[in-house]
Amino acid sequence: MSHLLEVSHLVAGTRTTTIINDVSLNVCENEIVALVGESGSGKSMIARSIMRLYPSEQIHTFSGSIRFQDQELLRFSENSMRKIRGREIAYIPQSPLNALNPMMTIGKQLIESYDSRCYEGKSSPKERAHHLLKRVGFHDSQLIMNSLAYQLSGGMRQRILVAISLMNSPKLLIADEPTTALDVTLQAEILDLLQDLKEEYGLAIFFITHDLGLVARSADRVYILKSGEIVETGTTDDLFYKPQMTYTKTLLDSLIQHPTITASAV
Amino acid sequence: MNYKVKISLGLTILGVLLFLCLVGSLFSPYEPTSIYLAHKNAPPSFSHWFGTDELGRDLFTRTLQGIRISLSIGTLAAFVDLLLGTLWGTISGFANRKVDSVMMRLAELVYSLPYLLVVILASVILGKGLIPLVVAMVCIGWIQMARVVRLLVRDARCSDYVVAAHALGVRTPRLFLAHIFPNIVGPMLAACMLSVPHAIFTEAFLSFLGIGIQPPIASLGSLVGDAIPAMRFFPWRLVFPASFITLLIFSIMLLSDGLRDLYDPKKRLHEGGL
């Protein structure tokens, strides 16, 4: 499989601290890759670096290479980067509860991101929005299109964000903790949805989480991040059955003590 | 109270006051500045509805003129505040840290000037009257507005939905017009409407000190100021202008409250959707 996204030797830091230290990772086409790490390990920073959405005023050092479809993203101008965002790489931010504009109807937000050049199909933006809303499990899509964010529950908002991110059929979906704000049943629902979408649209998914249960359930490959460095990587099976590093073992041990997650992991 | 009730009640009271001060003088045979010493300090009667003051001037006519002056000072000052403050605040809120610091330090520098000194300086340079008074108020007043707008823009710019829209490749102008602006316009308008009563009170205070509107022209503030020494003997001279100040500010407060709710999606009765 060829590499869709290849991050190599990425270093990022503020004036005083290093947030990411020499991180290299890759995502192949039609693959689900998970990045696991405890809070503060630099997970979100990696995702934001790929999208170039990090707060540039605070980031002092930034080097390495981020290649997407054999193009160096770090050499892109801001304008070319804008054309990649949402069209080639979609990003679902960390908190689904606040990621929708409170003053704009869901329909308008879906249609806003639509770029007709990216989608070869013949459907209009509206049809595409309806189709995707149905796909993520809303039967009455017209009702949802007319709603405002505050009228919807957290799980509904998360599914809408998935629908919005798929409007332009991106090749890669980056999801920053897609399930943190959700309860256990909804977590499973969103993950099943992501897996189905991967099969259906040939999507590659790169998701960030601190929850190993979710990784076991859906990821093909895993990277373990600790204090800004990748400490271990491998297929999900390898990692769960033959962990090499003590840090990974510690993580897995903490998982065993959590009965509900273990049930879904095994 | 529903935002519709607030807005319509506020607009109705404001409309009646506006109508009164524009057309009301047609019902009065007196000029606001003509003196009839024979009728001085007359109580309210059919010939003088609100009574007369110590120079025998008709208080009904003078109160109407006062509303006209106070309202025009208030709205003019608030409007210029809004314009300057929004411009400065938006640029500062969007700019990088250095430009932002320079702009806000400049604003603070102006803000630190003693208010009365600026007013007196403005009246020395521009002469006394309505326009110099507004200029002097705006000199300092726009900074409050700029600060509010800057904070709102900064806050909205870092909010998750703006980052999310940015991540979807939405262009910067659209990011501002469709995502940031609609979410800050409510508090912005509320802050702007609050500067109307502030300007009216400031004018009243300055007139009281003798550096505001100059006699014989009346503003609501100067009428109250003139009436206070005679309050125990001729209370009507105080009651009428004071109640009009109250009414005017009440209606503006209602309007600003209603406008804030109008731009709050949870308070607005949203049609359609769940």
C-alpha cells in the first residue's frame, strides 16, 4: 500500500518547551490508524500541524516534513493549504459540542463546505447533504437541516460533524478524540459509522484517542505517543498481544482493570 | 419577557417620545426660550401643562426641546462610538499580537486622559454647543466599545466552530461575515445601546457643571439641574424632566435587552428544526 500521508521527523515547540519531538508516522490509503497517548502528550498538536491549524504565534520552532499524496504540505502557501482543508483532508475538532456555529442552521453549515469541483457526482449540494445526513443515521434529514446546534444532542452533533467532513469526499479524515464527549453506546455507534464509511468511500482515517478500548475495536495500526515522542508502533493485534515497551504494557494493564472496556476490546 | 415584547415596547415608547419632541411643539403656543416674568414658577395648568420655571418659560415646551437635545446627543455619541469602536476593535482582534498590543496600548493612553479635561479642551477648541460636546464624549467613549468588540472577536476567533470552519477550508472574509460576526453582533449592539443612556447622563452632568449645553437652550439634564434648588417649593419643575429621562432610558434599556435576546439562538423562537 502506498502512503497517503507521511509525517517525518516533525518537531514543534514553544520558546521554552518541546511539544512534539521527532515524530514520524504514516497513513496508507483505506486504513484506520490510531494515535494513542495520555493528555498533554502532543496528540492534538500533531493533528493540528498536519492541517496547519496550530496557534502560530505560540509555536516557536517547527521543522520536519509532512507529505500528503507525495506533496510537501509545509511548502504550501496558506491559500493552497485552504484548498486542501476539507477537500482532501477533513478534520473533526476535539469538542463536538462547540464545533458547530450556534447561529447557523445545520443545513447551511453542511452546504457551506461543499465545493462542487471536488465531488464528481452529479448531485446538488442539497442532495449531497441529505444523502450524508441519512447516511449518518438521521431519517428526517430535512428537520435536521433546519435545526440549530443547541437543539441537538452531543451524539447528534458528532454525527453531523462527520457528515460535514464528508461533504467533499476527502481522502483522509483526521478525527481528534471523536468520542470523548460521548457515552459508551454512542462511542460504539460513531466508531461503527467511521468503519462503514471507510469501506464505503475508500476513506483513510487517522484518529486520536486516549482510549485503548476504541483502538482495539476499530484501528488497523496504532502509534503510541509519550511526551511528544512515538514510543511504539505496530498493527493493533501485535500491540495488544506482544507489547514491547514498558509504557505500552502499563497502558494495557490499566485497561485490564477497566472491565467494561475490556469486554469490547477482546 | 419575550424579546419581541421587549423590542416592540421599547420601540413604541421611543417612537412616542420622538413624535412628541418633533411634533409636540406645534401644540404649544410658547417658544422654549421666551421669558414671561409675570408667570414665573406657575404650577401646571391648562395654559402651562408642565408649569413654568423661574423666568416664566413654559416647561412643556422646554422639556420637549430637552428630549430632542438629549436624544440627539445620546444617539449621535453612541453611533460614532459604535463605528469607531467596531473598526478599531475588529482590526485589533484580528491582527497579530504585536499590532494588537500597539493598538490597545494607544487606546489605553487616550483612555487615561482625565475626562473633564478633554471635555473642557474640546469646548475651548471647538466652541460650546452640541457638536463639540459629542466630539468630547466620543474622544473617550469609543474606547469602551473598541475593547468590547476586540474581546468578542478574539473570543470568537479561537472558538471551536471557527476553527472547525477554518479546517473545512472556509475563506477568511466568509469566516468573519458568516461565523464570527453573527455570534458577536448581539452583545455588541447591547453594549452600543448602553452607551446611549451613558451619553445622556454625561451630558446632564456636564450641563449641571455648566460646560454642557449652554443656556438658554434646554436639555433634560440642564432642566433637572436648574430645578434642584427649587425642588421643595416648585416640585413640578423637577418631576417632569426627571420622569422623561427615566422613560427615555427605560425604553433604550428594553430595546438593548431585546436586541441581545434576538441574537441569542436559545432565546429566539427558532422556526423549523427540532
